[in-house]
Amino acid sequence: MDLVIRNARLPWGTVQDVGVENGRIAAIAPGLGAAAREIDAGGSLLSLPLVDAHIHLDASLTVPERTTNRSGTLLEGIERWSQIKPDLTVDDVKTRARQAILWEVAQGAGAIRSHVDVCDERLVALRALVQLRAELEPVVDLQLVAFPQEGVMCYPQGQRLMEAAIEAGADVVGGIPHYEWTREDGISQLQWLFALAARHGRLVDVHCDETDDDQSRFVETMARLTAIHGLSGRVTASHVTAMHSYNPAYAFKLRRVLAAAGVSVVANPLTNIVLQGRFDEGPVRRGMAPIKALDAAGVQVALGVDCIMDPWYPVGTGSLLRAAWMALHVGHMTGQEEMARVFQMATAHGHAVMRPGAPRELAVGQPADLVVWDATSPVECLRLLPAARWVIRRGNVVAQTQPARREVRVGDAMVPLELVPESGHRSG
Ligand SMILES: [Zn+2]
């Protein structure tokens, strides 16, 4: 054997040795013989690698160094991205994307599908990622989608750019029908894309109905085209957030049609929970007190963990920071200043709720109740959910945690990796 992972707990609970030969699992049994390399899992879980089925590596790590988003909305995001697109270079895209990929690998990902914006005469991002796909093949399975961020039918040269992207090595045909100017153009886009995919033997992955508009119904057309072109199992509808706005009868029909056609769905919980529902006026049911509106009205808002592994909430660790992270998402508080405000809710506001009249701040004369985080700013704290390195009460250390130490393979060596941009521009 080339590698034996000893005492690995398999997902169904039994503990075994797993032997690897020529890159494949050769044996799963107790007490396997010696191998060239051995890892002792010590009873820890062994699973398949994580798969990130939807990311935009070309735009990764552009905030806050290159641009920001004041409102935190999807449309401002597209606008900000198109402003910096002309300045992209192959080296710049590769540097940022490589970093993002290594972060994912270090956290358990074995495969990544990246959409790559091809609404660019130079196809800079795609050319960069095609190179990276080959360079990083030893560490990760990277798949590239030709993604027409600004449309195909209504964007100048949109069809020619999509064809050029396939020529340049994109693995998957992407799309964005709801972004075209009219419904008819959206339908035409899908018809054109599916024909392109069928002609070149490519998979399909379309940003479909990523809107709250209950009249955005392109995904049913995707199902029909999947059947017409015989592409069952080879087509993915990404985002499909309009589904949460459909009436129950239509939603029922749609689920049946998608299953029958063999169309997969990829959900993007982190981004869509902050991007969607922004036009709702009321009642906006997020399942949480409307903290953004309350805060804007001058109400003091603090946060709680509520439950840890109890009959109301079977997960949880007692991390208030994690509750703040969720509040940022569910509360639509991703605007640049809003994020720091969430951290205040988790700290100073909570003190004010518990001890009215004795406001806390970090100042001389105040009680020495403090935390040193493995992060450099409140916003970075909310991004990283870092270790609380030292927790201090009345000047005494009452808890301490070693931060995680990560390494990734670069060439032949394992090198240290921190989840902060190499540029040194950290969040916030
Ligand atoms: Zn996307």
C-alpha cells in the first residue's frame, strides 16, 4: 500500500483502516499491513471531500482592496464588478483565485466548479483560470463555466464571446436568462445556450431566476430544453431563488418537471440569504427580529445563542460569534458599515441590556473584561469566526484557545496557510 489511514471512523460509525494504492482505495478493513505513509485518524471521521459546486473565483478577494458594496445588494454588486473588470490581468486573477482555491482545499474541498465572467472582449479571467486549472490539478478538481454575467442576447457580441469561451477551454456552458432585457430574450438565450452545449458536448449550468420576481420562470424552459436535447443529468440550475416567491400550485408543478427532466439544482445559502428579499416591504418573514430596521430606528439590539443541543435546536456550540454571523446574513446587514454594527450588537449592546446605566467601552477606568481574537477587526471576526485566544475577566485569563494551524501543498512542499488575503488587506 502507498498510504494507510488507520482507525478512521466511517460515516456509518465503524472504525477501520483504509488502504490506498495507485491513487485508489484498495482496502477497507481492520489491521491492514504497513504502508509507505501512514496517518492515524485516531477514531476521527473519514468522509468524501467537500464539493463547492458554485463559486465565482474571478471576483474572489476583490473586497475591500479593489471595491466595496455600500448597500450590500446584488445589483450594486454587479455594477461594482463591471467597474473593475477592465482592470483585470491574468496574473491578478490567478493570484486571487489561487488563494481562494487553497483556502477551500485547506477546509476540505476536493472539487470546485467556478463560473467565470466571459462578458469581456479579452476573456482575461477565463484564460487565467484555464492556466490555474492545469497548475492546481494535483490538489483539486477545478471545472470552469463560461458565465455571461451581463447577458448573451442583449450584450454586444454576447454570442461570439460565449463561443470563444468554449474554444478557450471552458468545461461548462453558463447563462443568465433573467438578466436579459425581456422575457423573450431570456428564452432565446436558453435556446441558444442549449444548442451550443449540445453541439460541443458540454455540461450546462445556468444562473437561473436569481431574483425575487415571481414572474421569473426560466427554469421550466431549462427543463424542457434538457428533455429536447437529451441532456438529462447534465444540466444544473443555479440559485433559482425566485422559487421562494412562486405560488404553491406552480411550485409543485415545477418540482415535478425538474425531477422528470433530470435538472439538478445548486443552492448558494451564504450569498442568497443576504442578497434576496431586499425589495420586500412587509411582512418580511426571516424568522428573526428585524434587527436592521430596529437598529436604524434607534432601538438597542443585542444578540443571543438561545439554544445549545436541546429540543428546539439540535446543533450549536454556544458561540455568540456564530449567532452574530447568522444575524449579519439573515438581517441583510452586509453593507460596509452595517457589519461593524453587528459586532457591536454582539458586544457593547449586550452589556447595555444586561447592566443598564453602566455602558461598556474599551477605555481606561472600565472593567478589564476583554477578549483577544485571532483576527484584526470586528468585520474580520465575523468573517473568520476565529478562536478567542484569551478571554479575560477582571484582569484574569479565564479561557484560552490555540488558533487553527493550516498547511496546503504547493508544488512538493506543505506550506502554512492563513485565511487572510496575501495582499494584507483584511476585511473591514
Ligand atoms: Zn453565482
